[in-house]
Amino acid sequence: MFAFGKRIALFLAINLLILVTLSFTLNLLGVGAYFSARGIDYQALMLFCLVWGMGGAFISLSLSRIMAKWMMGVVVIPPDTTQPVLSGLVATVHNLARAAGLPKMPEVGYYPSPEVNAFATGPTKSRALVAVSAGLLERMDQAQLEGVLAHEISHVANGDMVTMTLVQGIINAFVMFLARVIAFFIANRGREDSKISPNYLVVFLLEIVLSFLGMIAVAAFSRWREYGADAGSARLAGREKMISALEELQRDVAYVDLTSKPSLASFKISGKPRFALFATHPPLEDRIARLKSMA
């Protein structure tokens, strides 16, 4: 109960930080009302949407390691740990990180969950976190574990956390912008000479609809980068190890993504099967087939 209360407190604190930071930024930029008696100030509206869309995404990215530790209960493993399993986990991650040319060794952690999964997060290649679930450590052998960890290290080396944040931020900004412009023209029945401010309930509903469309684009990009991380794992750890890891995930599909969090789900090695357009991960059989077809 206490842990749940801490998570709620962290969630509220982060949202308050985002609200205060972005409001202060808008004041510094001199962005005021974007609807007036003269109609829409498109420049002010676009700047407003960019600040909120991109700013919120990048603040969340900068706090991603902290959020992951709190939300998932990740325990960071000291590099000098004497526990054999955990020491081997840290050594494997660090060896792969060096092979991938990372400028600094990522933090390594585990989270107490029966799910069979792992994820990577962090704002930069020098401030990354790689975490595995207790379930994955129990169910996968060393070769499969190396394949999974190489996949996550590839995400870090490819800068996927930053690029996903950029994509999400741009989508957020366009959703906000289009929702307000469409709502304005609805309120004015498409007339340029009428300057009635939009109904914010209409804006809210439009944002929901447009967000679903935006999710399709974000999910498509997420699936594309999963193939890239699989290929990176094949280079770092060996193709057979990655194929074996994915085959094990197929057998354990019921235990995949039991602790799904929207901000972390797309950074795990696999996700729950869902409607194809909104899936953050390609089907496991497609990923395996693509790896097997590699020269």
C-alpha cells in the first residue's frame, strides 16, 4: 500500500513539474492567447503546441530512469555485487555495451515480476538503464539471455529512446494543433469572417480521435525499430542466440508484458499481441523469420 502511495505521489509530482516548467517556458517565449477577435494566431498556436507536445515528451524522457525504477520496482545491481547470477548479468550487459561502443556503461537492474521480458530506457547513451524481469532470469538460459540483453543494448546504441520521444512529441504537437484548428472552424461553421472561440469539449474529443490516429504512426515506427534492435542483437551476440530468445518468448507468451506501462511497453523486447495497427512489436514469428533470412 505504501509503495502504491509513493507511485501516485511520483506521478503527481512529475505532472506538476511538467505543468510548471512548460507554463514558465511559454511565458518566457511570450506566447499568449492564440484565439482572439481576429481569429487564430497560427504562429502562437503552433509554438504553444510544440512546447507542450515536445516539452512534455522530453521531460518524461529525462526522468525515464527514475520513473522506471519507481513504476516497475527496478532494483539497480551494484557493479561490484558478489551474487553470482547478478554479477554475471552485469558483466554480460557491460561486455555487450563495450562491443556496441557505448560511451558509458548503463545501469543494470531487475524487477520482481513473473513476466518474461526486459527493457531499456534513459535519456542518452551515457545515462541508460537496462532491466530484466525475475521471470526472464528464471526461464531463459545464458545464450537466450545474451540475445535479449544485446537487443536492449542495441536500442540504446541506436538512440531509440530519443527518436521515439521525438516522434511522440511531434505527433502530440500535431494532434493539439489540428484539434484546435478543426474545433475553431466547427465553431465558426467554416466561415473565416466569424471569430467564435472553439468549445473545449470539442477540442478534447478531437484530441482523443486524432491521438488514436497518431498512435498508429508511433506504433509503426516502434515496430520498425524492433527489427533494427533484433539485427543489432544478431551482430552483437549472434543470430542463433536472438532466434532462440524469441522462440522462448513464443513459448512463454502468456507471461509477456504482465506489468505493461504505456511509457515502457514499447521499450520491452516483446509485447502482448494486439490489433496490428496499434502493436508496438511485430509478431514474434515475423521477427524470427527475418532473422533466419539474414545472410
